[in-house]
Amino acid sequence: QYSHQPRILGSDAIEKVVANTDVSEMWENDLRPILIERYPGSEGSYIVQQHIKHRLQILKAGWDIEEDTFQRYTPYGYKTFSNIIGTLDPSAKRHLVLACHYDSKFFGQHWQHRVFVGATDSAVPCAMMLELARALDNKLQLIKASSTSRPDLSLQLIFFDGEEAFVRWSPSDSLYGSQHLAQKMLSTPHPPGSTTTNQLQGIDLFVLLDLIGAPNPVFPNYFPNTLRWFQRLQAIEQKLHNMNLLKNHPVESQYFHSTLHRGMVEDDHVPFLLRG
């Protein structure tokens, strides 16, 4: 994976992608249905699961949708969790993974049963991923249908359940979905039948979206070994700015800051990071 290089889009291709992106469409059709209480095992969680699957199922590109459903013990007893994995081409050997969590924080009797909707945490990232799949649908369909241009690399969208702690964040009360899926992928041969490689090793790049949607976001770099991918994000931001394709983005404003943060952020990427 460290030797793989990105393909750089030209200005014409970038303009086509941007032209197909519709924030109003994302707000109405992707985000609004997610803005409900959706802690694991709740009615809202089931509604959002169905919504995510439906939004992928109606696309022409033909996404393969897998549900990773399991039970785990929590401070409130056993709960059922369900990760949703959408893979554009399951036969591809390598995957570019975009991930988020769709569950919301549960506030029990200790918190007067307050309702937490979690727009930035993390309904907006879920909606962004669904809008991405919709905006690229025609192009992804063409790539998938072409036997000559069909790459070994495919897009995979992961929607985690159970990111939030039920009571207090700890190794045993957090990241339920990502911990389960990372271990499952580690123990699943990939390509099927392989005796030497697993699904985890099939991930070229893992990009987690979380806490997005507030004004003026800032994203520092946390990993020296993936600096070149962070620099690609910086270059993309600069390119979009130079093409006047970013709204309310003054020249001194930067989303992706070069500052390297040494601390560890506990989030859904950690179970994958710890397993290599």
C-alpha cells in the first residue's frame, strides 16, 4: 500500500464531479432522515439502517450491501449492533474505504433520558458519503461495466454502529461496531480462498469521517506514515480554491493544517490501526 500512487484528476473532471454534487439534495434526501435519535437497538437505529441501505440500493452502479450484525454486552446488558458495508465491486482485490458511524449517543436515567441527535456526530458524515455515491453514480457505473478499465481497486463505504459509549468511554464501552468488524475482517481470507492475506490487508486506504458539519472545520495530521495522503487532501483543497469551487473559503482559510498532532484520538479507525 505504501507504494501505491493516486490518480490526479484534471480540471475538467473536477468540474464535472462538483457539478453533480448537490448539497440541497444531500440535506433533504440523505441528512434529514438521519437526524433522529438512533442509539443501538432503538427504533430510530433501525429506521436509519433502512435509509442508508435504500439510498445505496437505488443507485445504478449496483452496490453490494452487507450487514454485519452481532451482539455485545454493554452497561445496559446485551445489545444488538449492525454495521453496514457497501462495496462497489466485491471482486476487487483492493478497497478504498470511507467510513463513518451512524449511531447517536444514548442518555439513560443518569442523564434524565435526554435525546441526542448528533448532527455532526455523525449524521453529516453519513449524508456526505451517501451524496458522494449519488454524485458519482453514473461514472462509477461506467467504470464497473467496462471490462478494460475495471480496476483492481474499488470503493467501499462503511457505516459503523455503536461508536458511542453507553455510560463512560472505555475500551469495553465504545467502538463496538468497528472493533467487531476489524476483527472479522482480520480473520476473513481475501481474496476468497487465500491462505496468506485477509480483508484487512485488502484496504489500501482507510478514511474516517467524524465530527464534520460545524463552520470552519480544521483537520490536522495525526499520522506521519500517511503524510503523503494528507498532503493530497491539502492539494485538492488548494485546487478547488484556485478554481473558485469552494464557497466562503478565503485564501487564509485552510481546512487541512500541516501541524502534526502526536496524541491519539479514540475513534473508529483505532481497531483497524491496531491490527495493522
